[in-house]
Amino acid sequence: MRNLWGLLVLLLCASAGQAQSVNVRTLLKEMADLDRLSALPSPRYVTRQASSYDPAAKGPNENWLANRDHGNFVRVERRTGRNEYVLADLQGPGAVVRIWTANPQGNLRIYVDGAEMPEIVTSFEDITSGKHPDFAPPFSGRRSMGANLYYPIPYSKSIKITVDDVNANPASLYYHVNYRIYESGTAVDSFKRADVKDAAILANSIANKLTSPRVERFVKDRVVADAAILQPGQVFTLRTPVGEGAVRQLSIWCKGFLPDENSPNGLGEQAPDDQVLRSVVFNADFDSMSAISSPVGDFFGAAPGFVPYSSFPVTIYESTGIMQSRWVMPQKQSGRFFLTNHSKYPIQVSMEVLWTPRPFTDETLYFRAKWKRDTISTRPMRDWNYLEAKGRGRYVGSAQFVANPVTQWWGEGDEKVYIDGEAFPSTFGTGTEDYFGYAWCCPDPFMHPYHNQPRCDGPGNRGYTAVNRWHIIDDMPWTTSFRFDMEIWHWAETRADFATIAYWYADGESTDNLMPVRESDLGVFEIPPAKKHPNAIEGEELAVLKRGSGEIGPQGLDDRWSNFAQVWWRHGKPGDRTAWEVPSAGAGRQRLIGRFCVASDYGIIQLYWNGEKLGPPIDFYNPTLELKTIDFGSVEVREKNTLEAEIVGKRDAAAPGMMFGIDYLLITDE
């Protein structure tokens, strides 16, 4: 019997030791666990990033804004029949938690623990674009041109990640590899290809949690809720239960109204959401320490205005108007939430929190979310600070809101993260959109559990843009200090409006550099109206009468174009015809002038006006993207006219596409 007890003890100890090791399964579970972020990590780790950033950037006084952020590798290794370009060569114990690229190409290989043969060999595009059956969305996928892999790959001794040059050009590659370094002695079960199949059922469960997030309910949960109508200047307050516990879900509904004396509650037509949600300030404290300070709409990661989208920690519901957070917010004794109405409208608000009693230990961290905003000149280019904090904590998210008065790209700048007093950032990025998981300044909105572009007005990158990234599996812990900078690198010299909100957890002794929101910080930057050529008939506003093959629609461009846009026909075939209706204020003989796009992938086009040829075919090829004005002279004009374009072909030097674009037409007196 004594031997049996001894054997049982050994088995239990072995089981406990096995449960404490880091492996694919434990990391998959972390991907859908917001609660773990509210305590110091166990086992301890730091998070860093390998990337293709320009190594010419040596420091603030030496090429600090260098921008050749592609084709930079650890080294190149010659193999039979190929070269392998090393993206990362890392020592363990650790785990790769994210791989991003703007232009996946070649074959990706992942070598674990010094093995000669890789555990993974696959198309870089397939594994990062959701095309590989073992790494399906949401673990992998391409969003707004950015390719992402969020499948954890642990390693005990080392990991090497390479891409080859078979039918590829790695010199053009942009990439990030985010990874953890665990404290020495941490037990890690190194990744094996079979782990993906073994964990497939668990991965499917985690995928469902990420894409359909909900907070688990417990018997001891308490719901605290209240509602009110706030006049300008009034404050709404909601208190959590007293004692150790945590808010695990927060829901806010907030609408403004025009005053109406004839209405029973004094509320008339709804006021603009963009003004209201930027003018109602959301504050919170836990144990009398400031925790949240942000306009209420910005706190939920999409602003200005009411912008529905869904992510893992935050959802804005279009059907109900509810803005919901699932960030865990611990307290030792007390918690309070405040909404202050700085708008000129009466505001109707309701708030509900789900609070759970639970221990507050020496490992527990407080939730923090704080906002800053400024309207600044884009020159000189410089670093913009998201957060600087001292103490212990972990960084869990960023949201950025940009009001851009021009179509040119505002986010060429790189992120730089310094942990525990580093002189040089251990995370150095390749572009703002790359940090947020998309690429090539793509204006297409997208949603994902971990990163989103809920709003991008256009055309191009003009107007209001909202982007966010939640660091759930790739959180960044620190023990003494943390600093996050993002370069302000705008393609144009202009004045633009930038606002950011940083999300992190910190211990009770921590400090940070973000000030409470001031009333003077509020409001929405006004985007000036687009400039139009006087009397122009805009190409993008013309009605299509007949469609050829390919794609036809508006295209946002820079401010060289009238109204920052054109009508764009692309990927048609020789012989195809597309016709547009052109309105006119009068009839008779008048002068017709057209302004058209020329570029390297544009074709040779025969134009017709009301069925008559407008001269010989026109070659719209040009090595660079420019505009070309053509005076067609006198034509017969009707109240409703037809401009027809027929694709003839392209010159040999032109790239494929045979495109055609109309900026505007002018009909004037002869």
C-alpha cells in the first residue's frame, strides 16, 4: 500500500508539472482568455518583435525615421536549389505569437530546437492568408491587404523562421514576427507539426469564442445598472459593489437629443452621434485610482460617431445601439464609473456592469485606458507617444483615430516599444497600418477579433479613420517601465488631427504620463469639403448606360483630382465598350474638354460622343500616375449625351489592365 501511495504521489506530481508547461494547447486557451491579462503573467515573459525595419535607424540622432522597411533579414542561408532568408532566429524558452506580412511570397519554413528539417514548410501566402486548411480563420487571414498568422508556436531551445526565393523576391518583403521570451527554466513543449491536428478540436472551440464572444455567467455574479437624462454639465455615476471583485462586462447606451419643450421628456430629434460621443467623457476609478479617461465613443475603439463593429474584447451593436466592453476590471474595495455631459445637448444614458466577487492578490493588476488628442502639423516628422508608464504592468491594446483633410496616406510611421528601460526599442515596426495588421494604406474597413479598421471614409485616406489592435496573445508585460511611440509620418505637409487611446494593466504603485481628458480636448476636427473644378461634370458621378467587362466604379485619389476621385474602368478586354450619360444645361455646338488619368497600366481607348468618334484612338499610357487634359473642340451637345469608351488595346510597354479613368468633363461655349 505504501508503494501504491508513493506511485500516486509521483503521478500527481508529474501531472502537475505537465499542466504547468507551456504548449500549443495552453497558448490556444490564452488566446480567448481576457481574465489572465488582469494579473502578472505566470510564467513570466517579455514580448518582442523581429521585423524588416530599416537598420539605418540607429537612434534619435541618426536616421531615426529611415523608411526602407523591406528586405532586411537576420542573414541569408544558401541551400540546395534556393536561398533562405532568415526572418527570425530566436533562443528559447519562448513562443511565436504573431506573424504579419504585407506581401507574402515564397515558402515559409519554421525550424524548431535546431533541427535540420523544418516542422512547417508551406506557402507563406497560404499560411498567412487563411488558405491553409490547418491554419484557418480567425487564426490566419488577409484583411485590407495585410496577411496575419495568430497561431502560437512554442519552442524550448530555439526557433528559426525563413522564407525562400523560389518564384519570389524576398528583397521586397515586409514582415513582423512577434514572440515571447519566457523566464529561464520555464518548461515549454516545443511545437511539432502533429500538435496542430491534435489540438484541432480545441482550436475550433477557441475560434468560436473569438468570433462569437460572450462573458460566462456565474451564480455569484451581480448586475448593477442605472439610467438617466443628463443636461449639459451634469454627471452620471454608477458604483460597483464594495469588496474584492472585478467588472467583467460593461455596457453603455448613450444618445443625444435636441431639446423639445413639447415632448414629455423634453427630448426631440436625435443629435449627431459624432458630436455627442466625442463630447461625453467617460471616467472610472478603482480603489480611488484613476483608471479610465476618454470620450465615451473613443473608449470602444471606433470614433468619431457610432460605428458598429465586433472584436473579442469590444463590440458596438448596430441593432441595439449598445457599446460593450469585456475587459476585466479588478478592484480591491471599490469602483466608480462616471459620464460627464460636455455637449450642448441633453443626453440619455444607461449603463450596466457585470461584477463578480473574486480575490485581489499581490499578482492582480488594475485596468487602465486613457486618451489623448492633438491637431498638429505633419512637419517635422516625429514620434508621437501613446503611453509612458512606470511600475509593473502589461500593454493590451491601442486605438487610433485620425482626421485627415487630404487623400494622401497619414500612417507611414513605425511603432517603437521600449520595455524596462531599453535604450533601443525591442519592437520596431514598418508602418502604422502594419502595426494594426493591414497593409499598403488600404482604406477598406475590416473586422477581426484582434484588430480592426471600423471606419475609413475616403476617398483614399481622406476623412475620418478609426483603427485598433488588441494585444491578447501578444500582450507586452513589463516590470519597471514601458514606453510606446508611433512615428508621425504623413506623405503630405498638412494639419491633421490625431487621437489615441492606450489600454493596459498596472499595479497600484504605477504611474503614467497621460492626463485626464479636458473639455478643451473634445470636439470633432472638421474635414474641409473636397475641392471641385468649377463647372466640372465629375466622372465618378456619371450614370453608366452600358457596361463592358471588368470593373467600373469610383476611385478615390489625391487632391490633384477634382473631388479627389474619378470613374475607373479596369481589366476590360479589347473590343469592350462602356458608355456614360453626360448631362448638359443647353443644346447646340459647344466645346468639349476632358481630363483623364494616365498611368503605366492604362490602355488605348477610342472615344465616342453621341455615337461619333472623338478623333483617333488615344493612348493613356504614362510611366507615372498623372492627369491629361484633352480639348476635343466643337461637338454637338444635347441635354442628355453619351460618352462611350471602346478598348482598342495597349502599348507593349504598358502593364496589364487596359484601364481608363475620367476625372471630369467640361462643356463650355465655343
